[in-house]
Amino acid sequence: MPAKRTRQRRRVPAALLAPAVVGLAFLILPLAGLLARAPWTELPARLTEPAMLDALRLSLATATTATALSLLFGVPIAWLLARGDFPGRSVLRALVTVPLVLPPVVGGVALLLVFGRSGIVGSWLHERFDVTIPFSTTAVVLAMTFVSMPFLIVSVEGALRGADLRFEEAAATLGAGRWTVFTHVTLPMIAPGVLAGAVLCWARALGEFGATITFAGNFPGRTQTMPLAVYLALQSDLEAAIVLSLILLAVSVVVLASLRERWTAVA
Amino acid sequence: MRTGFALALTACLSLAALTGCGGSDASGTTTLTVFAAASLTEAFTEIGDRFEAEHDGVTVEFNFAASSDLAAQITEGAPADVFASADQGNMDKVVDAGAAADPQTFALNQLVIAVPEGNPDGVTGLADLARLDFAACAPEVPCGAAAQTAAEGTDLTPVTYEADVKSTLQKLTLGEVDAALVYRTDALAAQDEVDAVEFPESAAAVNAYPITALADAPEPDLAAAFTEYVLGDDARTVLETAGFQRP
């Protein structure tokens, strides 16, 4: 499909270049500030600290689970919003983005009011099955999913709206069922949008702080993710907090960059 | 040092536009700037009103925040007259930076076990926490350090180590835990919803609140007078009503 690729470098118009450079400087300078202030000599000792490794492992596992849940539920929601034909669709679309606007701490309180021990759903779970969600790893995943799923939904919905409907219609005309059309035609077409949404979702989940500390509390090894560990380190030791943040940043950059390599290799 | 000065100057200039930056303004009122720990908000607001009533033409302005933030602002040169900290550690930072000398303890705060109103689980002491879900502050913050000291030798483990005393109490008022280790003053401020159970072990982890006039106070005489006043009987009554103890 793509035209012959030219090796020649494209010139960037000055009107785009100037604001891009200013914007990049604004995004990158705070990171440079962290790097400049980091006590590099402490890094090896921090890297082998069991508490830090626990927090990092927990962060990666919960963010990945939250992304998987967001894919499972978010893609169908995006399909409904993009292709569904029902009254109140625009209201529903606005409601889906509520977690984006809500301060995460308020989101955490809202989750407690529903899934907490005395919450609407939580009290029932507690009495029927003796299950309490707050202060557990499940609560971390729920908090992350609540905050990050809208990013995936918005991306996937955008991709669905941009996709050419004629391919789906052609497949249907040739006798493909609706599910087959979705899995064999629609999904491959919107794959880049789904992946971009999943990356946004994962990154947002990894950095999640407010909803997590409010809904899941802070317990090392169980609910203390990296952002929580960073925040508590900040109370007593700025340098330790910087080292922890840089470790989290480095790990996420490595993960995202290696994933990107793989996609571009496939594409 | 140079940035410290520049910061102080900027802060002073911007404050001057708003408040007169200490010193006297045209109408003859003098402003005293007090940096005080967030847990002192209610008590110090009342003390400030009383101090103003006794000193004609004096306005007391407060900056209430976490002691660690206040200490950082003062050492960076913010124009304050008086510093009242919720713990010794942050006061030490200010003294070590040469911004103050001779702080004096004016109040003590002790941990209590906060329980829902009516004490439904019949909590009478620290040992009862073993059978309950309870919240405590993280050891990195002063109330958590106190909780750790008080529970020394027991194997009590909270379900969560909260980032500050207010969110620890919030877990109780939201009904997510059966008890919470918080300061007596915080339990008293929420007395409509919680009861406070005293426990003898908390005597090992009393938090001392030091106060001092600052070396670079724009109003040194008034700063000294306010510090005296906080240490006096009148202010002590206010502090005790809020749940603080006499040093």
C-alpha cells in the first residue's frame, strides 16, 4: 500500500519546528533537573534494596493487569461508542471520560464508597463472601483501571471512527459473520490505535498515585507501588525519592522502547 | 546563598504588594508573620485573635503548612517572624541553617486510638488492635514514627501505612478500618464521628512542638512578644482545649 519510500530527509517547516523545540524543552527540562540532582553514587545500593524491588515488581504487575482489563472491557466500550446506534450515546461518551477529569484522590474516595467495606457493592461482598477489597492488591488494580481505561477508550474510539467502513461492509457481503468481521477486519485495521491506547493506559497506570493511596492504602509488598514509595521517601529524603523516580522512569522507557521496536519490526 | 537572598527578596516584594511584608504600613498597623504546623491551625488562629486583642495595631498573619515545607521555606529565606514546628527534627533543620536559636517547647501531642463513636469493638488498649483492622501513619512521617515507638515490642501490623495523620483518620471515618492511631488533637477535632481511647504506651512517643522567633524576623520585638505569649498561661488554655498537653 505505501508508496515507494524515499530516503531523502523531509524538511520541517520553521513554523512547526520552533514551537516543537520549545515544547520539547519544556517536557524534557524537568527530567534533566532530576538527572542533575540525582545522587548517582547511591544508585547501586538502591537498586538492590528489597523494598524497592518489591515496589517495582508490584507496579509492573498491577499496571500490566490493569492494561489487560482495560483492553478486555475498553475495546467493546469504544466499539459501542463509535458504532453503536442508541439514544444517549454522547452522554455516555462524556461519562466515560469522567475519570480523566476527576482528581484521582476523589476517584479513590468514590471507589471506597462503592467497593469499600461499607460501600454499596463492598458491603455485600463483605457479608456474602467475606471479601474486602480495600488495602489489597486487587484494589490497586481497580484504582489503576478506573483511572487509565478512559485513555484506551478514547484512542480506540478515535481509531474506529477513522477506519474505512467499506472493508467491513465488503466482508459482510462476502458472508462473514459480525464477530468474524470484528476479529478479522476491524481489529487488524485499528491495531495501531489499540496499541497506542494500551501504551497510554499502561503508562498512566504505572504513574498512578492518588486513587491508589486513597483506595488501596499503603502497605509494602501488597499495595505500595513505586509512586507511593517515591511519595513517602519524599517526606524524609529528597535524594532517595529522586533515585526511585528515575528507576521507575528508566524501566518504563525501556519497556516502551522495546515494545515499539517489536511493532515496527512487524509492521 | 545568593539564590536564597534573591528568593527572599522576591517573596518579600510579592508579599509587600499584598500585605505590607511585615513592618508598618501607612495606616499604622504592624503585621507579624507566623509560620506554624498544619496541626496548629485551630489553636493558633484563636491564639492569634487573642494576641491581636491585646496588642493595638498588630495583625497576625499565619502560614499553616506541613512543618517540613515551612522549614524549607524558612531556610530558603522566606520573610517570617516566628516558626512553630510540629516536631523537633524540622526545627533542628532551621536552627542548623542559622535561621533561629533556642527553640522552646510549648505543647505536647500524644497518640490515641481513634475508634468509631460509641466504641463498637470495645477497644480499651493497644492489645485490642491485634484482633482488628487498623490504620497508622507511615514511619517516614512524624505520627508514624511515634506509632512505631509506641508499639515497640508488639507485633501489631496495620492494614495500611498512611501518608499523613488526616488520611489515617479518614480511613476510619469512611468505615474502612475499625481503629486508627492518630494524635489526640486530630481525634478531638473529629469528635462528632470518633471516640479517643488513651493508651499508656503512647507516653513513650510524645511529640514536642517547639517555637522560636527567627533570626531575620522583620519584626523582632513583636516576634519575641508572640513567642512569650504562646508559652504563657492564656495560650496554654487554648492549646489544652484543642487537646495538646502542657510540656
